Amino acid sequence: MKFTIITKWELKGTLKSKKFMMIFFLQLSVLLLMIVVFNSFVTNIESEEGVSITPSLNDFASLDVQDQSGLISKYVNPEILNITLSNYNSSLTRIAEGKTTGFLYVPGDAVQKIQMGQTVDMIIYLDSSDPKNSVLRDEVNSTAKIVSKSYSNTLVASAYPKNSKIPAINQETTGESLPLQIIKKVMLVILLFLPLLLFGNMVIDSIVGEKERKTGEILVAMPISYAQIIIGKNMAVVLTISLQVLIWLIILLLSGFNINNPLLVFIFIFLTSIPIVGITSMVAAYSKNYKEAGIGLSILYIGIVGFLIVPVLVYISRKSFWSNISPMTIVMRLFTGEYPSLTDYSLTLTCIATLSIISYWITIKLFERDDIIFGPRPGILRLLSDFLTFKKY
């Protein structure tokens, strides 16, 4: 197959380049530094002391309270809510004027009802137009739980004689909280996919460089098709990426990261690099120079990163089947020890194949229409019209 000739030339030139080798090992150094930061962050967040990742919330929201018993108002966290003792009519007026976020009514006989084992009905009014109302609602709910637990323990203790032993109740939490899952799983899968987004400059140099160096005419004059030229160039980049991904995966394993199914993880990351390189080469084939390609690539990579990460977050929270449209979701499931079904695999592979075919087909067509060889470059609308009508030149 003739495209292998182009691949060999590109690989040989790349590996002989001192500039590339310096960038290659510099990228590995940056990735190693990220391992240190990631390990330090996870260690701190799992420790008993923890780590604060949110800003101070002093007086974040205000709450008017009518609570003669002091049941709730004395337990509400003053670092978050600014409590004002008020009544129904004046509080509704203050809410309408935007002076407070909500109003909480607690019955005056709340303590007596709790002691008699009766339900206490509290009423809370919230300003739906104020985005802080969710924080206020959550804080009131958590305070109610604290009060309920405190009175429950008091009732349990009073039910036993002074010298008797109160049965111990142990509360155990299984699994990890959703924020911790996001931090550990998503950050690790981002580390695994990061090399794929570091080789855009290599794709640009491979294609745009032909325009800058004025060597495109010589290349197309060879007895080889445009498709073989593009595939050969891109395969050289894909193989280089796979080399760094393999090295990176070995480093992560040696660093103590728990990565199950490392071979399948590597295969899916390798397959994901094919459409990403194809999309990158599509931008490079349309661009006139390095500057234009760099701007287009920066914008495009934002969409690629969103496409990869958002389904992962959806899967963690909902375990949706359609989340497997992102290869990053399958990789995360594999390295955490899950066993995706054949339908999950098929959805991911179909997405990879579809994006690869579309991106490479467009790249080849753009390369055929390149302004260096075939005259002025057509506009995007003209290109879309030509693609939709399958117009040939």
C-alpha cells in the first residue's frame, strides 16, 4: 500500500527532528508533574483534614425566621445564612423588595410536639428568581436533620435507666460520594487522554508545512493519490501519539495508579486518536498558514474536549447508555473495573468510525481543492454546497 511510503517518510523525518524530540520529552515532563499534583490533591481530599475547594460563604444568603422556640434559628450555620427574626407579613414584603431570600415559619409548640413524638410542619417561602434559594433550602434541610438527630438521641437516652448501656448505633457509608468520583475518575481519564490533544502542531506542520515550504506541488506530482497522501501523513501522527500514550500508560501504572484492563484502555485511546487526528487535519487542509490553522484548531478542540468529557459526567450521575458515545466513557469504565456490554462497545466504535470516515473524507476533498495547487480557495458555504451535491473537480 503506497500510503505506507508517506508514513515512513513522515516518521523518519519526525524522529530525526531535535525540535520534535525536545517537545516530546517536555510533554512527558509536564504529564509527570500533573501526576504529582493529582496525587497530592486526592491525598488531601481523602484525608481527615480535607481540603477546601470552595470560597467563603459568609452571609451568602439571608433568611427571615419566625421561630419562637428557637428550634431551627439557633442551629442554622451563621457562616452561610444571615438570620433575621421576623413575621409572615413583613418577611413577604422584604422578599418582594429583594432584601431577603426567603422566610421560614416554625410552629411555636415545635419542641412540645417533638417530645410527644408528633410531626412538626415547617413552612418555607423562597424567592424563585433568586439563584441563592437552592443554597438556602439545602441549609434549612440539613439543619432540620441535625435537630432531628439531636432530639432522637435525647429521647433514646431518656428511655433507658441511668446505669444501663444504651445500644450503639453505627452509621457506615459505602462507596464514594459523587464529587469524589468526579475528581478521581474524571481527572484520571483526562490524564489518559491528554496526549491526544498535544499533537495538533504535528498535524498542522505535516499539512500546512507543505504550503509554507512550497513543496505541495512536488508531493502531488508523485504517482500516489491524494487519499494516500493524507492517510500516510495522519498515520505517522497516530503512531507517534500511540507511542507516547503507551509510555504514559506505563508511567501511570508504575506510579501506583489502579488501572484495570490496561490493554483495552490503550486500544480505545489509540482508536480515539484516529478521528481526532482526522478532524485536526481537516482544519489544516483548509487553512492557508500556521496562524490560521492554530486559531481554527483552538476553537475546534474546545468542542472535542466537551464531546469527550460531558458524556463521562452524565454517565457518573445517571449511567446512561448514550453516554458511551464518548470513548472517554468506555475507557473510564474499563480502568475502574466495569465490564461494558457489546452494545456499549458497538456505540463507541460506531461513533469513532463515523467521525473518522467523515473527517478523512472532508480532509481529502479539501486537499484536492487546495489553493496552492488548484487556484483560489473557495469559501465555506461554497464548499458545503459542493460537498452536499458531490460536485467533482
